[in-house]
Amino acid sequence: GVGGVWTTCPGWPLHPAVALPHSREARGDIWWVVQVPVARGSGPVEFVLNDGGNSWDQPPGGGNYKAEHSGIFVLEKGKLKCLES
């Protein structure tokens, strides 16, 4: 959510991508992407992922994932990494 406001479940859909955005690394994996419609400088975005139903993915230890600023991020194996801000 942004500013304490959350989307209605299931939230914004993920779409398959053939490559990790903004990466020169060649990988055979399928990546999933989502564009979150927030303005630059609007503050942190907290999120969790779900399967469109009742199964949720949260960071190790629970809680929410959190992007502190706008940018392009990758979430892999429970870790959120900024690729470009």
C-alpha cells in the first residue's frame, strides 16, 4: 500500500517477461513484472504477493516487502533489490 491505502484483492496483476528488466545478464528464467502506478516521491510502497487467491508470499520473518523510493526493483528469493532509481 501507499500511505496506508491498499488495493482490493487480488491487487495488480503480474505479467510474464522474457528477461529481467534493465539487466544484461542472460538467464533462461521467466520473470514476472508489475507496474505500480505511483508518482515519484510519493513515499514508500509496501506490498506482498499472492496467487490471486489465499496464498501469500511475504519476506522472511513475515510482514510486508517495502520499496523505500521509486525505481525498478527485483524480488528474488525473499530479497528486494533496487536495480535503478
